[in-house]
Amino acid sequence: MDVLISGASMAGLSAAHWFARLGHRVTVVERANGLRPGGAPIDVRGRAIGTAQRMGILPRIEEEKVRILEPGPVLDGAGAQVATLDLRWFANETEADVEITRDRLNRILLDAIPKDVVFRFRTSIASLEDAHAGVRVAFTDGQHGRYDLVVGADGLHSNVRKLAFGPEKDYVRHFGHYVALVDLPDDRDWQRAMLSVPGLTIAVRDAGDGPQAMMLVASPELAYDYRDLDAQRRMIDRFLSRVDAWQVPALRAAFRDPAAEGFYFDSVSQTHMPSWTRGRVAVIGDAGHCAALLSGMGTTLAMVAAETLATTWSEHEGDLAAASPTYHQRLRPYVEQCQAFAHQGAPIMVPATQQALDERNASFRACAATFGT
Ligand SMILES: Cc1cc2nc3c(=O)[nH]c(=O)nc-3n(C[C@H](O)[C@H](O)[C@H](O)COP(=O)(O)OP(=O)(O)OC[C@H]3O[C@@H](n4cnc5c(N)ncnc54)[C@H](O)[C@@H]3O)c2cc1C
């Protein structure tokens, strides 16, 4: 059968592997002109470890994982050290969990895809029509096709979700924060540390291939064009202007630089959908059930959903309506559990008030005393 996947990231690449391996003809369309690089190291955890094992990629993920780094200083708004953070206190759900850069995982997933999968970059779906004989698709490059299944794996701002299920506002819930990342130039000695003031955390860490800055900020939902990078750079600069200490002025310059690599900015949001299937269209990964960056479970869910959808759909001989109840039964409880983790992440990463910040720092000091960091 013919399967079309929109999006070539964690969810889309995993889905391409599974559908092709189960004997289907697979086409992947990706809006960008290649795999999108960048991002902080992400976690492959829990059920995704089993998925990675069945995909045959676990040994390579293990080989290329990020080694959790030295404990780092935690700073107050004036840049003075108030605690120490050792990521090993929080990083893993179980001993088997792995942290790896997005770029390396993307490459590993790509290498695991059978060679007959067709990739079409710089292309999106322009329209979908679910007709009797399959889904008729028009692409932005003027081509057309017919598919037995269309999988939306195109992220939080999913195009397939919008075309098949309705507007983003019906499904995406702002989780109260924004995140920004940028790779830092190696032209100075950046201190690896984390500075927090109420509602704002700025960190510099090694992201596997060099220093990277991260900003997490509490903010109500803002109206902006998520494709307008200049507008995003101005927003980040405004958020960071609250702090003048430490190396924040240099970090602001790095975020403002249009030539800087690894730039990423998005809302921290969750996707909640009563059903992830409609007709012959399904949405997986952030498109269908984003758990929010603060959960640390986005990649795990994307990989698990791809395997679950491909196997359940194949068991039902390509009848998505028949497969749908079993698919939801197999995935829904895990999605709910992972989405709940995001509520635990916020008070650790971005305490909202000075009191919450003091309590967080005290808990870091207690961990350091207990674990001997
Ligand atoms: C550049 C980047 C950096 C990220 N950094 C982090 C991070 O630091 N920490 C973290 O927890 N999560 C990060 N994420 C999100 C993380 O990858 C996902 O939460 C998770 O892995 C689930 O993956 P996904 O495949 O569902 O979505 P995503 O990884 O968001 O991938 C969606 C893919 O769909 C493509 N796409 C979008 N619109 C269209 C369209 N109209 N047509 C075709 N293709 C389309 C995108 O270009 C992208 O390749 C990042 C995502 C990106 C794209």
C-alpha cells in the first residue's frame, strides 16, 4: 500500500522505517531543504528504548549518546553561584534511558530507513481529499498523488492536522513558556552554568558538538509569525534584557546574530486531540500529542507512536477506521502519562516566583549534600 508521510524528523523518520519495513511504499515530504538541524540534546526513554531495539538502532544510539557532563553552577540574577546542578539527578527515568543530540538521532533514524523510501524536500502538502479510492493529495510543487494513508508527522504547527482536523487553536495548548536555543561561537570561553530569575532561565551547556545557549521563559501566549525569525530574535532579546549580569550581554548578541547556527524558538505547548485519526489520515508526534519540551518525552512519544501506528494499521490490513480503537488503546495511556511529566519540569527548570526559586535552589543544595556532588 502507498503511505505518504509529512515531516522528516523524529516522528516522520521513525514512521518511514516502520511502514517500509512492513512492506509498504513510502514517500516522505519535508518542507525544509534537508533534515532540520539543531536542538538541545533530547531523551530516548521508557517505551522508546524497546522501539529503538526493535528498529535495530539502539547500539548506535548508545554509542553516540551524550555523556552527562560535570555538575554545573547555578547562578542568581547577579551572576553569583547559589547552588550546583548535576543533571544526573534528573536525567534518566531508568538506567536504560539515553540522551543524544537531535542531529545524531536524526542521522541514525535516516540511516535505518530502507533505500526505496522516497524523500521529497522543499515540498509540502497543499491539499488533501479523502475520496473513495484513497486520499488524493496535491503538493506545493505542483505534483499530485493518491495514497492509502497520509501520516502527519509535521510537528507542533502541523500542516496535515490543519488540513484534515482543523485549526491549530482547537488542539494546541500553550503551556505558559517559550524556549530558544542557539549554538555559541567558539571565540570565547563560555562558562557552562545556569542562571535563573523568577520566570526566566538562561543556560550555557555543551550540546554534544559545542557550546549552546538555552533560554526558557514564562510568558502568556504571544501573537507572532513562527516563520519570521527576525521577529523571534527581537522577542528573545526583550526577554533576555531583564538580566544584565554574567555573560548575558554576549548571549543576547549571539541570539541576535542572523548568521548564528542552531537557532530555534518555539512555544512550549502540548497537543491534545480526542482522536489522532480521521478517514485515512493520522497524526503522530508533536502534531498529534506533543508533550511539551518540559516533559522530556517528545522524542520518545514520536518514536513509540510511529511503531504503534504502523503495526496496528498493518494488522488491520490498511483499514485505519478499523485500526483506530486499538491504536488509541495502545497509545493513549502512555501519551497521558508523558504529558503529565511536563508539570513536574516547569518548577525545576523555570521557577515562577522568588520563593519557588529559593526552594528549588535549596533542593539542589540538598541533592548535592545527599549525592556528594
Ligand atoms: C529544529 C528543531 C529543534 C528542536 N529542538 C528541540 C529541543 O531542543 N528540545 C526538545 O525537547 N525538542 C526540540 N524539538 C522538538 C522535537 O524534535 C520534538 O518535540 C520531538 O522530537 C517530536 O518530533 P516530531 O517529529 O513530532 O516533530 P519535529 O521534530 O518538530 O519535526 C517536524 C518536522 O516536520 C517538518 N514540517 C513542518 N511543517 C511541514 C510541512 N508543512 N510540510 C512538510 N514538513 C513540515 C519540520 O520541518 C520538521 O522537520 C526541536 C524541533 C526542531 C524542528
